[in-house]
Amino acid sequence: MSKDKVQLYRRARAALQSEQDALSKTLAKAQAAAADAEKRLSEIEAALGNVASAKPKRRGRKPGKAVAKRGRPAMKKA
């Protein structure tokens, strides 16, 4: 191999190494952010778990046949 090819190879290797280091740092930051978000989400779900277990009281009439038929075409009599 000529000196030019060796030098070109070394430069390319150094560039790839620096890119790998930068991507590794970015990945570590993203994983830390994801872990923080998951922790916060679990805290919120735990807080809402106690509130969500109690069902709200229903007000008004109970739905009957009229409500079930609403929006459907009338049946044709033969």
C-alpha cells in the first residue's frame, strides 16, 4: 500500500471513531431521558391508579330501548 492510501485509511478510521464516540454519547443521553420518562410515567400511573378505581356516579335515566334504536332506520312492515 502506498503512503497516500495508508494516510487516507487512518483519517477515515479516525473520523469513524469520533462519529462512533459521538453517537455513543447521544445514545447514553437518550437512554437516560427514556428512563426518567418511564419513572415519571409510573409515578403518574400510580397516582392515578387510586383515583381511577372509584367509578363516577351516573346521573340521569338509564338507557332503554329508545336509545338503542336511535339512529337506525325503521323496520319495514310486510
